[in-house]
Amino acid sequence: MNRKTRMFWMLNKVKIIIIGVIFLLVVFAIVGMSALESFYRRLTMAQMPVHLIMAGFSAVVFVSMYSLFLRGGMTKINRDKISSENVNVKWDDVIGIEEVKEEAKEVVELLKDRTKLTKIGGKILRGLLMVGPPGCGKTLLAKAIATEAGIPFISMAASEFNEIFVGVGSSKIRKLFKKARILAHGHGACIIFIDEIEAIGRQRTFSFGGGQETNNTLNQLLVEMDGLKDDKMSIVVMGATNASESVMDPALLRPGRFDRKIYIGKPGLEGREELFKYYLTKVNCDSEIDVSRLARKTVYKSPADIENIVKEAALIAAREDRELITHREISAAIERIDMGIKHKRKMTEQERRRVAYHESGHLMVLCFLHPTDDVFKASIISRKDSLGAVHHQPREELFTSDRNQLMANIQVALGGYAAEELVFGVTSNGVVGDFQKAMAEAHNMVWRFGMGGNGHIGDFTVIPPEQISEKTKEHLNNETMVIFSKCLKKVKKLLSDERALLDKFAAELLQKEELEYDEIEEIFKTHVPEDRRTAKKKYTAASEPSS
Ligand code: ZN
């Protein structure tokens, strides 16, 4: 018997046996019937349907009883499905994560050259862990590895292993590996993909009560993975997780298990451009769309977010009976996803005016004082629980912030309050969200980042509160308030110095309800001479690497 027929036999053993038995029974029945007299033959034929119905009925009763009493409900009967799809994902389908692709290609080489590697005595790949935020294409990458290496791929989500019934989780693991072994037998290798592996791979708890079943499942996984070492067949286990490695059980990360890791991050500017190009070719879109501008507008978005944005834009276009997707639809889609659906509330003229000035306050601070962020949109249309919003983000992704940026964040948050006070003399409770943001930022600067001014440097939150002297606490909290009031003073000065522009922005918002990036830039540039638009230029000059 060659390998393929043997694999076919192993996969379909049960089916083949059942078909054989039925065939034999039919043959016996025909032989037996032909020996009977014609009256008895007819009698038997007539009774046959009744027998069949009765048999079917008792089978249904038995199965439902079994599942009700033993497995806790009918719905669980078909839960342990292992999907082995015919995956066909090429490298070209994996976009926006170029650096990671290189690593994945290396893995494919390792998988393809296994025989060569064994001969040389190199290390063989057993487990691969993919770590990264959701929606960044971990599953897609795993499928691409399988396709490119020409290896069968079976997958299961780890949450499916978690069962209330003791032993079910580990038996599912056993089944999964058994199937993989059969497939590997036929094709030479097999990839097992376990999604959300943190659901079973968290650090084991050694307490009584809860968590015991997860421990059993994890133990079984460890046993199976260790068993792979002695197998001649190549089975590679790939796990994907959104959680950081540190929550994983150390036993899982030991050599011979998931000892190789691929980190998948959010795509950079170029990656996002690629993604937009890719998804926009799938819909009817305006050829004028500036992909690089879209990429700049979607800092920190994942591939799944971008796919979502394009789909949402297509929906918006369809709803408004437009044939082509333009910037307008995409911009609306981004907002809808980020901020929720617009909500027409009836506001009095007085309240609308206050909201317009409040948002213009934020806007002004962003335009004049923020070193890294650009405003993409300002709006006084209410959404979810906000009455207005100023949508801003850094021009490119930043992974840390320096003191100037943090101060600017606080100033932006205080812009709304300062504008209300300056224009109306009284302020509203609409500032509460802004204050929360600003206060938390100032507190962190002093307590955690060593940015206070009175020599208390360090992260004081790691010290238990009762061990910090009252005097130190007082110093730190005073410093927080110093930062807070410095920022407020600066914002107030800016707004009263540039009162004319504040009025202009508020009037425009009241009239148009929404201002786009271009409109804001236009107003800013025509009303402010170049020598006063300094914050951003200074920052870019200062942050240029000196070498
Ligand atoms: Zn605000």
C-alpha cells in the first residue's frame, strides 16, 4: 500500500467499515427473501418501512438523552470540529507587514528543507508563536506559510478547548494531534494552528477549584508537543495570541515547544498605503483618491481596521446611491468607526454656541501649540455621548512621548474649558472628560515619569502608598497642580491673544457643523502670519537627529 491510500484508509476507516457492513446485510437480506414464499416475502417488505421509522425514532431518543445527561445539552454535540481548510493564501495576499513576511519566508524555508536540515543536524522547528494585536493578520500569515510550504493546515481556536466537563478539553487536543499525524503521514508534514492560545496557555494556577480544566488541557498540549520530538513526521504547531508573552505559561515557551516567535505589529505608513491600494482595487473607487493621505490619516490602524473602513465606505456610497467611493465616503467611514454614528440632537442656540467655542478652543491649541498632532476634523455634530469633537492624531506613529508632547496634550484638553471661560465667563460640566484626561496625564508625569520640577524623580506608583511619606505625597501632588496651572495659563494667554481666530473658527463651525483638515489649514494659514505658526516647525527642527 502506498502512502496516499494508507492515509485515505486511516482518515475514512469508520466510513469504509460501515459501508461494508451495510452491503453485506443487503446481500443477506436478498438471499433470505428469495428463499421465502411470496406471501411472506410481501409481508416482510410491507413491514420494512415501519421498522425503519421505529429504528430512527429510537436513535433520536437515545442521542438526545445522551447529550442531555452526559454532555450538558444538545448544542454541544458538534462542538469539537477541527477545520482543515484548503487554504490558498499566497505571499501576495499578505500585505502591510513586510518585515514580518521576511521572517515567515525563513520559516517556510525551514519547513521545506527539513530533510536537508535533519541530515546536517540543524534545529528543527516544532512550535511557532505569533504575538501581536488583534486584526493584524496572524491567521492569514499562518495560512500563507502553509500554502507556500505546501503543507496541510488544520486549525482550532483555543477557546473551543475550554469546557466545563473534565477531560473534554484534553481529549480534543488528542484528537487534533491525531488528525495532524494522519495528515502528516500522507503529505510529509502538517501545520496545526491554534488561535487565541492564551485561552489555554495562561500560567497554570495551582489552586483548588477553578482553572483545573484549563490546566489539564494545557498539560495535554505540552505532552503532545513533546511527543512530536520522537515522531519522524513533521508537525509544526503555530499559536497566535493577542496577549503578551509574559502571561503565557513558561513551560510553553521552553525549547522544543514554542521556542520561535514572530512579532506582528501594526502596519507603518507604507504598509497602510499598500493595504488601502489592495482593498480599494476590490471596490469601485475614484481613481483620484490619494492613498498616501489616507495612510497618514489612519495612524495606528490595523489591517482589519483598514479593510473595515473601505467596506464601510462602500456601504455609505451605496446608501447614498453613489457609484464611486471618494475621499468623502472614506472620511465618513473612518469617523463612524472611530466615533460612532451621528446623532441629531436638538440643542438650543446658546448651547450650540458654547459647544462651538469649546471645540474651537481645543482646535486652537492643537494648531498653535501641539508639536506632533494634526487636526483632521472638527465637528459639533453629536455622537454617542459627546456633543462635539476635534479629531487629531500624530503625523506619523510615535511610540513614546516627551515632556513637550505630554504638556501639549494637557493644553489641548484644557482648551475647551479656557475657551468657555474666556467667551462666556462661566464654564459648563462638558469639561469633565477633558479634565480627566488632563489630570491623569499631569499625575503620571509627576508620579511616574520623573517630569515634576522639585527633584522627586522615579516611578512612585511602585511603592506601596503607606510607605510614601505624607510630605512626599504633598510635594508630588503640588507639582501635579503646578503643571496643570502652567498649562492652563498658557492656553488662556493663547486664546485671548488670538481671540479673532477663535471667533472665526467658532463661526465656521456654527455655520458648517464640520470642518475638514483642508478647511482648517486654509483658515489657519490665511489668518495667521507665518512667524506666529511656530510650534510645529520648531519641534521638527529640534527633533531631527543631530548626526
Ligand atoms: Zn472638550
